[in-house]
Amino acid sequence: MQVFHHIRSMREALSEVRREGKRIGLVATMGNLHAAHLALVRQAQATCDCVVVSIFVNRLQFGLNEDWDKYPRTLNEDTAKLAAIGCDFLFCPEETEMYPNGMDGQTRVIVPTMTDILCGASRPGHFEGVTTVVAKLFNIIEPDEAVFGIKDFQQLAVIRRMVEDLRFPVQITAGEIVRAEDGLALSSRNSFLDEDERPRASQLYKSLRWVEAQILEGRRDYMTLADEAAEQLEAAGFKVDYMSIRHSRTLMPAAHDDREVTILGAMYTRGARLIDNISMQVPAGTLEE
Ligand code: PAF
């Protein structure tokens, strides 16, 4: 695996690959790679001839009181993991390479409206940081395909929207959520869970599954259902950011007759904010019918 710290050398290597007519895949990450990231890389390898993984802890997408400084940085371990699964290129630039003029005056890419809700409501500016850095990565790497994990459901929707609006010639592919045995979605932030919280943290997934089961049984009182799920999380000792049932594509609150819905949840533990979601097909027919 070749490792690149600079845009110029990264581009040179990729233009060689492109000349050979190879399909280039990108998996953008902030490092601290775990099984879910490696699954995204394997997914990209299945459809691309050359896979680039980027590792960059993007300060622009962290709020002032968030965990940018304590976000786990494990570049040596990450490099070994990627080399072991046959990743072709690792792109890990310094901040000055990605933001040559600093953060304040940085040109930004903004996807309006759908970034103001759910995670965007509690993390103002977060998605603007994500779309700005992902647009930069698309400009640098020019991938044919980019794979993003579905755990960050809203992020994936926002990136798809940016790609559509800005006409980026890249195919966006969703990578499935990888879970621990008790259902907790794998996340770099799980390392912030203390011993006491870790066993209870899977309540987020359990409550999402509970909502899914209730919908399958015919309940369509989505607001009440979400409130009940939030109460379960509170009873397990967590502060709830949101629990919500949304239309899978628009992310608007799900209507009674929507067929494709996603149940999304976000909660605060002592040291982290965890998110998870489940998408489902709503069967016709309700309890009332
Ligand atoms: O999902 C992530 O790890 C980040 O938001 C991303 C897409 C790498 C952008 O920094």
C-alpha cells in the first residue's frame, strides 16, 4: 500500500491509475479504523480496481465544544489494518494541506434545509464541515465511486444531495452497519464509553428495533412511538438527543401512509454522542384498519 501525505503526489499516482482505465473507489474516514470501516473498504474493492482510503480528522465538522482534540488518532494501527486487507492507497494529509488558508475564510459547501434537522439541529455547522471536506476529497481523488456507511444516515443523504446538486461524477454507495454482538453499532466513539455504560449502550439499537416491531404490528402514531422509545433510553440512563421516524429519502417526519421509513436515534452518554438507525418498509394496513 502506498501512503500519501500531499495532494500533488496523490494526484500523480491516481492519474497513472486512471490512464490504465481503472475504476477508482474512495472510502473517506477520520481514522481509528474498526471492522465497519474495513467492511466499507472491502465493499469498494469488490467494484473498483483501485481503492483509496482517506484519513483526516476534519476540524471543520466539529463544534467548539465537541471532541476534535480527543478524537482517537491511531494512524500506525490504521495503516497496518489497511495494508493487511490489500488497500491500494492511503491518503492522510496534514491540516495545512487541506485548509491552506485556515478555517475561518474557508470556502464552504452548504446543503440547505436537510442539514438543519436531526443531527444538524444539535450540531450546527457539522454538515457544512462534512460536505466541504468531502467535496475537497472528491476534487482531489476524483473517484468513480465512494462508499459511505449507512450508520450516518443523514450524512449519506446530505452527501447524495450535494453530489446531485453539484453534478459530481461519482457514484455514491451505502455500506451496511456493522454491529457488536449485543447490537451496538460499531463507532470510533464507542471507545469513549466507560465500563458501566457499555452494556447499557445497546439500548439505542434495542429501542429502534422495538419501534420497528411496533410499526410492523400496525402502529402509525409515530410521534408517540418515538416518545416512548426515548423514555426507554432515559430509563437506561441516557440523555436523548432525538428519536424520530422519518421518510427515508426526504428525512421529513414520516406520514401515516409513507412506505419507506427510517427510525433514527441519537443519545448522549457521559463521554460521547451515539447515533443509530433502522430503515424499513411499512406494510399496508394499520391497527385501526
Ligand atoms: O463519516 C466520517 O467519518 C466523516 O464525516 C467523513 C465522511 C470522513 C468526513 O470527514
